[in-house]
Amino acid sequence: MKLFLKEHRLLIVVQCLQFAFIWSVLLLSNFKDYVLMFYGVFVSFVFLICYLAYQYYSRRHVYKKLSKRPEHLDELIELTDHVPLGVALDQLMKKQYQLYMDRLKEAEDLQANHLKFIDRWVHQMKTPLSVIELTAQDLDEPESSNVREELERLKKGLHTVLNMARLRTIEEDFQIQPVQLETLVHEVNQENKWFYIRNHVYPHSDVQTAGVTVETDEKWLFFILDQLLQNAVKYSTGKSQRVDLSIYKNEDAAVLEVKDYGVGIPRHDQKRIFQAFYTGDNGRQYRESTGMGLYLVKEVADYLGHTLEVISEVQQGATFRIRFTKEQTIA
């Protein structure tokens, strides 16, 4: 209704000025039949109101469509009505919808090509890294350990880049299946054993409930746990030599917990640690922080339907919990 009044306000103003002008002319010409004057003005207003009512009623769907914000793309190509303005609007919206879909298809193709390039590039980098790792074995200590440590950082960085690229198409890159948490924890620890040794921080497993099995994507859950452990070890180095990994059930729902005794997370940073590129106070102290690790962890956990919790006190350490729903806990 507001849009209709805005469109016809000039017509209403002109009609009122016209009535005022005719009234003034009649008064100046000494026309004394006021009843006839009022009758003429009344009839003119009636015609104006009838005209406006007809215009609004015949085009009400057009005004409604123009005033309402669409919630779905399909609403843009819904037919309005058969009045000329409605037909023209439908044709315009259809052309705009097609243009949008063409641009979206181009963007998706560019994204797919970018993802394919990143995937191939990461895999190509694995070969020279493997060659460097073999070469480092012939070096004397401590040069050999230093080279392997830097190689490990490169591998982790490449995996982060690859996971960041794959996150955009995660729905095409996951498979839900039963995963035993105790086995997964063991595999993650095996993957990071040299990382533990170099940093003098060692994992301690506490399986309070044996044989806990959940429905999830094994590869992506491995990534989540690996990233949480990497952070726990990094922020514990030089302060503590222990990281606790706990598996238990809470109200028949599985919980996987990573607890460290390191520097902890300041309270004002805890609400922002899952934001992309946010490093916080600890990130300024540890220059290697990119602010992407926990962001990826949160995005993947949300997509898989797992809840991520964090409890931390400065200089007391941090505890991250991955909570699975009762429906995801199958044993």
C-alpha cells in the first residue's frame, strides 16, 4: 500500500490543486450555487477514489511482490498476474534470475578449478618434501632433527591449505560411518609421536568408557582431533609436559576431551577463537599462529553435527570437548 501511494501521490496532489483552482475560478466569477459546486467536487473525488481503488486492486500482486523481500530464489520467477505491469515485471525478474544463475555458475566453475589446482599442488609438494626428508636422514644431529621439524611444519601447513579449500565442498567429501574413538585417538597419537618428542609434551589417554563408537566422518574427525592436539602441545611447550585425552559418556552421549596445562586462553579471547584469522593474545606471542586452525575445526564440527566446547583459565590450561549427540553414539 505504501508503494502504491508513493507512486500515485503526484496524481492526488494534482487533482487536489485542480479542484482548488476550479473552486477559486467559480468563486471569482460570482458563481453562487454552492451546492452544485460541492456536488461537482464530491463526484470528482468519488471518480478519483474509484480509479485509485481499481488501480490498486488490479496491480496489488505487483506491489506486494515489489514490497516483499524474497526468501528463496524461486520466488523471483513466480508469476505475478496478467496485467501489463505484472507481465513486464515477471519478464524482468526472469532475466535477472537467469543472469544471476549464469554468474553463479561461473563462480562455481572458478571455485572448482581453484580447488582442483590446490589439491594437485598440495600432492605435488609431497614428493619434494619426501625427498628432503630422506636426504635429512643422512645429516648429523642436530641438523637432521631441525630439517625434519621444519618439514613437519610444511606438511601441516599444506594440509591446512588443502582442508581450507575442501571445506567449501565438504558435502562432497565426507562419509558417515561407525568410528571407534579409542582407535582414532591411537592413530592420531601415532601420527604426532615425533611432534610430541620434539616438544617434550606427551599424551595420556583416559578411556573411562571402553569401546565408545560414534557415527561420523573418520577423516574429518581425525582432522579435528589432530588440530586440537597440535594446539594443546604448542601452547604447553615449556610449561607442561602432559596433555590428557579422555573418552567417556555423558547421559548416554559420547564425549572426546583434549585437556592441556599450558598458557590457557584469556577470557576476552574465548568467544572469538573460532573466528577466521583471529589469533588473540596467544597468537601475538606465538608467531606461527594463523588463526585458521580452530576456525576450520568449528566449521567441520558444526557440519558434522558435533558440539565443540572450550573451558580455559590463563596459565591453567585449556579443555576442548567434542560432544556427540545420543543419536550419533551407537555404542
